[in-house]
Amino acid sequence: MADYTKIIELYTELAQSPNRDFGWDKGLENALAHGYKQEWIDKIPSKAWEFCAAVGNPFTNAEIKKGDTVLDLGCGAGVDLLIASLLVGERGKVFGVDITPKMVEIATLHAKEINAENVKILQSNFDDINLEDESVDVVISNGAINLTSCKESVFAEIYRVLKPNGKIFFADMIDISMDEENCCLVEENSCCDTSKKDWANCVAGTMRESELIELIQKAGFKDVACTGHTHYTTAETTKGATFMATKIPLQELRREHWDNIFKSADYTQVLWHQTSPQKSLELIKKYTKSDANIIDVGCGASHLVDNLINDGYKNITLLDTSKTSLDIVQSRIDSDDIKFECNDILNFKTDKKVDIWHDRAVFHFLLNKKDRIKYFEVLSDSLKDKGVAIISTFRVDGPLSCAGLDIVQYNHSGMLSELTDELELIDSEEYLHITPKQSEQKYIYFIIKKR
């Protein structure tokens, strides 16, 4: 586990004494060795370069345009921060984040020296940044991510703040030791002895190149690549490297996730499956007649549509992001009256307004406020005036996740806080679902009417 107190102590000392020998390369000579451009050197305060302990050059492959918004994780004294400021121009924005107060102070001073009004610096951990969802075009970092003990949380936060198809370019230390039995030896007096759990010097937190790439891919990124190794080292077991990756839009991730589930699992045995969806049927019948237009969003391979057809309903649209799940339903049902729509809920549009919007368990997967706002925009645009939405979610004392994904739990007041003025919450009802494994899941149904 990283000792952040030690890390802050070390980088406070660097901030106060940049010319001291810390056991690793730094300064202007180090920056030049990484290929930092002369035009940057000329425009950035000379004193700032004294602090530059760059592991590599994240700008070598970076795609940063005028007007972009850039986030620098672990901005330190601000060298990369100010380069990004020059690249994005007056119309762009650059946010710097660092956990060391003294570094934040010095980076702020350096930004003021060149009148970089497009720069804002935040003191923060890397996994809880005060920036809006999908507000950043590019994330850069240089020798900082390895200072964190839970890199999964850091890349999840990077994913959150990046816009769809946004990019990350970073340099960091990697572990180049061999298998444990053939592991390289570290000098007994090395300042970076891994036996001492040396997190502050980017030793104990390093990962092998392949492991780091796999971790980034699991966080929702594509085109993940190590773009090169650098001269930088902090121990015999470490080496600098540069990386790049592109954020996969959340809607693509959702499609892949649910397609994989329906391809690999017996849908009748997944925990959310209902052989007989009685509660949904009961509520649909309560609020409409058999000639109504109904949409079942996130239908999966549910048997709801089978039951509706048996009860005389015909005008039914089935919407799901997974084509595999829709194919399963289509193989069960032979009816020209049923419309199959393969689409993400946030992209759905229809000219044919519906009387009933049914969602048994989609809304609670929307973790970002922006996505929840968009969901209700789509819902409102799809519903007729006085139409009814039946939405079911896990309730506040229910599960925290489903199908390997986190969810948001709801109660009456929680759902009420999500609604726009044109939508009225008219009722809610708790429901206990017995899974195919005979376990219990606590749901809550909400009845919402369009004014």
C-alpha cells in the first residue's frame, strides 16, 4: 500500500530543494534527453525546469489541438502543465492535479509568471478529481500514476473525466525484473531498495508493461500501446516508458458487455431472469389497454413480451443494446407486430410516441448524472402526453452491483430528485425478486407520468 505521507514529504522536499540529488535524473538536461522542444524551453520560466523529473515525454505522440481541455495528473511544479497550456492556446483549458500542496503552490506561481490564464491547478488525489464527467479531451501524466496503490481507481477516474474517444498520453516507470526466481538484484545501498517498499521513488508501485496495458484495457480503453522506452531509471528493476490509449465510449462498452453475457451464459439462469414477470405485467395492465403502444427498454431476453402477446398486446417495441439478446427473443417469437430495435437507450429516437415505457433494470446502471439526464430526455421525448413510465431499480437496501457492473440504488426521494418538471412520480412500490438460484433481490418499482 502506498504511503502518501512519505510521497508528499519527498515531493515537498523536491519543491523546496530542486537542486538536491534525489537519486534520479531531473532538470533541463533530463528534459532535453527526452526530446522536449526548444520552443517550450524558451517560453517556460527557466527555474521551472529545475524541478523537471520527467520519466519520459508524453507529448511525443500526443494529439493536442487548439481549444482542447487537458488534464495533467501529477503536474508537480508545472512543466508539462505549461507546455499543454501553450498547445491548447487561449481558447483551451488545462487542469493540473497534484497531491503535494507545495507543488501546487509552485506550479501556480510558474503559471502566473507566463500569464497562463487558461490553467487551473487542483490539490487532489487522482481517483477523486473535482471535474465534470466527460469534460476533458486529453489526459497527460509523467511519472505520477505509479505513486498510486490502486491504479484501477485512477484509470476509472481518467475514464470518467475523458470525453468519448478522448485520449491519454503518459510516461511512467515499468517493472523490468524477470520472474521471481531469476529476479534482478538491487544494490544493497540503493536509494530505491524495493525491500523497503519504496513507493515515493516509483519502485514499489511499478507494474510490468503487459500488466499495465491489460489494466488500462479493462478500464475501458482501446488502442492501448507502449510507444517506447526511455533512458530513465530509479532502480535496476525499473525503466521509463511511454503509453497511449483511447477511451471507448460508454455506449460501446455497454454493448460489448451485454453481448458477451448473452453469448456466454444461459439467460434463464442469470440472477435477474424472471420466468413469469408478474409485477411488470400487473402494472402495464393497470395503466393501459391492449391496443396501447409499449416499449420495453433494456429488454434483454425477457419473457415479458411473450406474456404481453398472450394477453392480446400487439404494438410492442423491444429495445436493447445487445443484438444477441434480441436474436434470442426473435427465435422464440414469430410475430410481425413486434419491432426489434438494437440501440443504446441514450441514442434512441422515435417518431411513434408510446403509451407505456417499461424499464425493469436499465436506469440503475447509469452512474453518471449526465447519462441520467439524457435518459429522461429520451423517455420524455418518447412518451405521449399523460403516458406512463414503469421503471424498476435495485432499492437502497438491495444489491450494489449486477452482472459485474456497479449500480445506483434508489428509493422514492432518490428517484424524485432525478425527474424533470414535465415528469411526475405518482407511485412507488417495493418488490422482492426470487432469482433462479433461489436468492433474493430487493427492487423498487416507480410509476412516472408525463404531465
